[in-house]
Amino acid sequence: MKSGFLEVPLITARKMKHTNHFVSWFRSVAPYANAFRGKIFVIAFSGNMVTDQKFVDFIHDINLLASLGVRLVLVHGARPQIQARLDECQLPSQFVRQTRVTDSAALQCVKESVGRVHIEIEALLSMGLANSPMANASIRVASGNFVTACPFGVIDGVDLMHTGKVRKINASAIHAHLQQGEVVLTSPLGYSPTGEIFNLTFENVATEIAIALNAEKLIFLLDTPGIGDGDGETSTENTNALPRELTVADCKSLLGPQSQTATQLADEIKRFLDCAINACEANVTRTHLVSHDTDGAILKELFTHNGIGCMVSQTTLQSLRNAKIEDAGGILQLIEPLEAEGVLVRRNRELLEIEIDHFIIFEHDGIMIGCAALYPFPNEGVCELACLAVHPDYRNTGHGNLLLKDIEARIIAQGIQKLFVLTTHATHWFIEHGFIETTLSELPEQKQDLYNYQRCSKVYIKYLLQQP
């Protein structure tokens, strides 16, 4: 009885821990679900992914996105299936600069392969098995001649014949299907006004569709593993790892002729980075590059703040701005844990709202991750830095450094020469950033009168324009 008595609380505790984790996770996902509802996502994946054992799970994830009200356009590839069919027919493969030459015989193999893959994907999207993530699914799939194509032309003296590129997207037709709640499924085939069929690349199709629809997101699921292993810098162990975030300018630099990284990256990654540049420059909000080898890769990329891949945007997602009265709640969430630990002096909401004009907010992708307050003493040519806080998930990643640099730039622009801080816990951090310990007598008299001797804070000062 004794062992049984002890066992019950143990199981209950486990269940409670699991439940609390679930509740916390569900709450963290809710803002993304709200933000994504009604938005257009163009998701592109290769023929290799279609043959992967996890592809059925990916279809389940697509069903989940559709159920959340995301408007989806799926663009699939079929390169391995085309190659296999050509091999079966004992037809040679010819490439020019990694682009397939599609003659009449090869085009027949392309049509057969693409058609087979397309039908298999439609069948999976139509599943509704009980006791599965597709239970009671009511996904309606729409396909059509949405892509007008033209010949790719002649490269290095070789006519690519039935290999083509996108000329125009029938955006209104796709919008009409999306507004009806249908998932649009598109193949890498295009058609000319004269009735010709062209073999296209799925990345070209996906990019042009995203641009034509003004999509919120263009998502490429890559065959190359480890895309998101980088953490701010390209990994030396994994040459295909990319930073979590890149701007268009970063991408161009990464792919530039002087870049050592470009020579190490897989050709697939370079190809999709080019697509990301084109999409973002044409006002697609975000382009994501994600390795599909991780189960639930697309959900982890979309519903976690850091994601697991590489996200490309036109400009940086980080911003520093002056706080507004509606930021008071977010600032309190940042500083209250530090106040409870005694790191920061307590501020109630009323005082915070009164002093809100002194605060600077550090945001990442619209989420507040840091704050600080500045209290100038212009007559003494000095400014106090206070209430410096960074969200726990972003500490030790350089975000505090960026916040401090912005603060120093603001002070220098005002002609103030000195910045001081009172601290009880972060002495080493401030020393590492150029502050030196000083005495209370170095502070403005007004601040000396307000000094809290019970906290016994240490005083540090930094000379910004010139050393004394």
C-alpha cells in the first residue's frame, strides 16, 4: 500500500507538468494563429519530398494550416520522377547550366511524371481517415492553367526547346479559389496561348505565384539538410547552415563574387536564395528556406519565434523605437521578474506610464524583447541608464549590446558626454562594455539625494565623447 500511495502523486505531478506545458505551448501559438488567418502562403516542395516517408505527415500539417484559415497555394516539383521515367525510356538527359533540355520525347516523360505526382498529392489531400489528423477534413483542391509560360530560349548555343519560364500568372483565378476556401495545387508545367506545354522549375513557378498574389509568405522546403543550424553566423561545421534571418542585402552579400561562403553552399541553397531575393524585392513579405527532413518542419518554422530554418525579408526585423503608453504592459512583463529578483528597482504601472517617454523599446518581428530608460541631466552633461532588461530567450545573443549601442548613439547626438548606471548584479557586463566604477560623488546632486543606501548599488560611468 505504501508504494501504491506514493505512486499516485507522482503520476498526478507528471500529468500536471505535461498539462502546464501544453497550456503554455498553446498560448504561445495563439498569436501566430491569429496573425496567419486569411493570409496567403505559397509552399513549394520537391519531387524528392513527395517520395519521403514523412510526406503524409506534411499533408497533415497542410490540413492544420488550412483549418486555421491560412490560404494555401502548393507548388510541387517532379525532378526525380522525371529522371526515373527518362531512364525507363532509355532517353538521354542533357543539361545546360543545370537546366534540363526538354525535347519532344523528354516532354512526354515530363507530362507523365508530373501528372502522376499531381494526382498522388491530390489523393493525399483528400484523405479523411478517422483517428488521424485528417479526420473530418474537408479540403477542396483546385488546379488549373494558372501559369502562362514562354520558351526559356537558347543558352550557350543550345536550344532548350520545351523548357520554359513563367511569363504570367492568372492571379485573379487563384484568388477566386482561395476565397472559396480551396487549397490551390500547382505543378511545374506552364502553357502558352498557342497551346504549347513547357517544362518549368517549381521554384520559378512558386516565386512568380507568390509575387503575383502579394503573398505573406513564400516557403521553400529544401532537400538539403541543416539549413537552420546557423545561429547568427554560418556554421563552420555545416557549410549549408544559414543564419536564422537574412535581409535581401545580406543574401546578395552572401552570394556575391567576393563571398567565401558562396563557394561552400549547396547549389540548391544558392538557387533558392536567388528566389528569395526576387520575391522579397517584389514585396513578398517573407521567404522561408526550411529543410524538410525534420518532422513537422513547417509548423516549427511558422509557429515558433526563432523557427528552424532561414527567413529572408526585405529589411531587418529588429527595430528600436521610443516607447508609447500602450507599451506599458509589455515593459512590466519584461521587468517584473528582474524586480522580483532584486535586480531592478520596483516600478508600479502608474509610475511607468508617467515616465513612459524615457523608455526605449527593442522589438524583433513585432515582439518586445528588450527595454531601457534614459534620464538626462543636461546641466551636468550626463545621462542615467536605468531599467535595462532583455527577455530571457534573447540574453547572451547580442541583443543587449545592440540596445546599449543605440542608447549611446542617442546620447552622443544630444551632445551628452557621460552615461552612468546604478547596478547591483550586472557589474561585469557593464565593465565589459566600457563602464568604469566610480563614486557617488561623481553623480548629479539630484541623483545623489535619491540614492538608496539600502540597495547599496554600485556606480559605473562611461565617457562617450572623450576621456576626462
